[in-house]
Amino acid sequence: MSSDRIDNEGFRENVGIILANDAGKLLLGGRIGNRGWQFPQGGMLDGESAEQAMYRELHEEVGLSAADVEVLGSTQGWLKYRLPEKFVRRSSMPLCIGQKQRWFILRFIGDETRVRLDRSDAPEFDRWRWVEFWRPVNEVIYFKRRVYMRALHELGHHLYPDGLPPQPRWWPKRWTAVFAKDLAKSSQA
């Protein structure tokens, strides 16, 4: 297991982790060196299954192990996003134009003191916090918003079996139309 997996279309195989506490709040990590927030995520290595990558990333990014979580579900297939042109590293081979992600939703069953951001040689996060269900869509970098919304929409029923929380008052109206189109497309696939 030594290198990232990039498919023939240029999408890097990746896992995303939605970690929820008993109150239904979700863990966001603050990216080192900037104001950005995101869910734990990372690339799948050669020879690794999606579940193995998820547990490795969980440990590397937030210091947790399988004993600290309960897996509630995962997305049926890959959720993709393209990188904006300014983020594509044209000099790297194979060329990566975006990511395709398998998302997992986990319930945190450990003690919060188990969350550690210093478990890897190159930590991703320098802070973390629990947030309301839809907040990550607003907090993540703009080009990942649609994938976050799709992952939350597909997996949220594991936390809210009677229906997802309503979109908050701060939710921009333009998002509603864009996300509705995304959901319609994904239900046809």
C-alpha cells in the first residue's frame, strides 16, 4: 500500500467520514493553517478497501479507532466532484482532476478525550467542533458543497429515521435549486 488510486478519468479514490455524537451533531475538523472546516477524509491506498481506508483516515485525522465508533452506513456508490482548474496539479502524473468518494456515517461511542489531532506525521486539522446537521455544507470549501449535501442527504436517515432536519434559515435559496437537480440526477443513476 503505497500510492493514491486515480482512475482512468482522473478521479482520485477517497473516503469521507461523517462522525456523529449522541445528540446528532457532526464533527468538523479545522484545516491547519487556514480557516477552512471539513469532515475527515482521505485517499484510498493501493490494496486498501474503502472500509480499511476509512479506519486508517479516522485514526490519522482524529485519533479514533474502530472501538470508538459504530458504523451506521455508507453511500451506495461513488460521489464525485471536480477540482476547480486552479487546484489541478498539471505536473503530477497521473493527472488528478477531482475526487470520487465513498462516504461513511459513524456514531461516536467513545469519550471525547479520545479525539486527537496529532496521530499522523502531517496532521490535517488543528481544531475540531460539533455542529448542527446541515452546517458542514456551509463550512466546507465551495467546490465540495454539493458532495457534502448529497452525502448528508443519502446517509442522514441513519441519524434521523423520521426525516432529515429541515434546511436552516441561513440556507441560500440558490442552493435549494442546485441541490434539487443533483438529487434528481443521482436518483436516476
